[in-house]
Amino acid sequence: MILKWFSTAPATLRGMAFMLVSAVASAALNATARHLSAELHPLEIVFFRSLFGFLIFVPVFVRSGFAPLRTRRLGLHVARGTVMSIVLLLFFTGLATTPLAKATALGYSSPLFATLLAAVVLGEAMRVRRVATIVVGFLGALLILRPGIVGLEAGPILVLLSSAISAVTMILVKLLSRTESALTTTIYMGVVTTPLTLIAAIPVWETPTLAQLGGLAFMGGLAGLIHFSVAQAFRESDMTAVLPVNYTSLLWAAIIGFLAFGEVPDIWTWIGGAIIVAAILHLAYRERGADAPPAKLDTR
């Protein structure tokens, strides 16, 4: 009954539903990583997240052989995978000691950094409205961190740093999308990040238990679900119609953080997160006629 109703629902509603799945899955993935970090080093968690996320595509190779690996942009794929490895290592290391809602809110700042980088690398115009919106967005991040008012902790700083560096991956994806399919780009990310994160994890390696492996595999499955849901959401409806639903992940992160870890986000996390989201949505809607990076989503 539900599937029949869903198949006949308006395309925009279906797209919003897929984006909602992505938002909930993203919060669940981060919560799982946070739980596992109590017993496993974050570097090891990153490796298994990359490995299981890549193994999801094994059926693709069974069906299509190595055709998805054909590319004319191998160097860009390697560069993107290398930068993404750094982003993942920083984010999950910071996440281990950062409340889920705060990490989620700070992670929203990636498109703001990407917009600045696009102006430098791609020569995109920096209109007054765009500059003002970016400044407002960064003020939201400052409200969350409140430097000089509260002591700066390493965890949130690492999360914000990962968001800044992930802007580079957005630009690389933008360049790759001119010639490469989404499937090829996604698969190559796993091909590159898996060995690189393994190398990073070797010094802190501890053999995970079966229960921990189950949690790590669950993370990989969630990562695949996020990529699929975002792609399907954009296929079903206009990006600007479904994009706001993605930012409900702050709500889900707050709920899961409270239920699983007893975390209660402070008022500054909500205010700062709301300001960042408003800035990004403003950029996405006002600049939707332009080829701007803010509409890009970076799913860790």
C-alpha cells in the first residue's frame, strides 16, 4: 500500500522523501561512528567506513565488469580521493569528542568555503549579495564556536577544518562532472580512499570484534544509502526543492545525540546552525541560475 502510494505521489514529494532518508542516515552514520570511537581509534573507523562503502559497489563490477573504472581524468580522481581521505580523517577524529549536533552544524559550512574557492579556482563571480551571505554564514560558525568566550576544543576545530578542506573535493567533483559519470566518480573515491586510510590506520590498528565489524559494516551501508538517496532525490525533483530537507539532519543528530549519548545542544548550536543553513539556502535559491557549488552536497 505504501509503495503504491509512493509511486503515484508527486515527484517533488518523492524527492523530498529520498532527501529525508539521506538526512536521517547521515545522522545515524555519525552516531554509529561516535559510538564505535569509544573502543576503536577514529583512524581505523575511517578505513572500515571507506572499505565497506566501496564493497557496496561489488555488484556493479559483477554486472558491468570494469567498465565503470574507465576514465580520462585519473589524476583528478586520485586528487579527489586523497583530499577526501584527509577530510574523513579530520572529521571522524573531531567527531569522537564533539557533540553530534555541533559537528553536524559545523559540517554545513562546506558550501560556504566551496563558494570562496570557486571564485579563486574557477573564476566564478563574487557578487555583493554572495559575499554578504558567505560572511553571515561564517558568523554562524563563529557563534557555534564562540572563540574568546568559551575555550576552543580540538574536536570542533577539526570538524570545521574538515569542512574547509572538503570544499576542495567539491571543486574537483565539479571538474570531474564535466566528463565523468556519478558512478565512476563515486567508485574511484573508494578505490583511492580505502588504501590511503588503511595506511593511516596501521599505527593504531586493533582487530575489531564481530560486534564492532557489524557496526562498521552498518556505517558502510549507510554511506551507500546516503549517496543513492541524494542522487535519487535530485533525479526526482529540482535540487532547490529538495535541498532544504537535507538540513533536517541537525534535528535528527540532536535527537540521536540525546537518546544515545545524553547530549543536549546549547542554544548557540541551534542559532549558529540555523544561520549557516539560511545562508546556504539563500545562495542555492538566489544563484540557482548560475553554476554555483553551494548546491553540491558532501556526504561523509
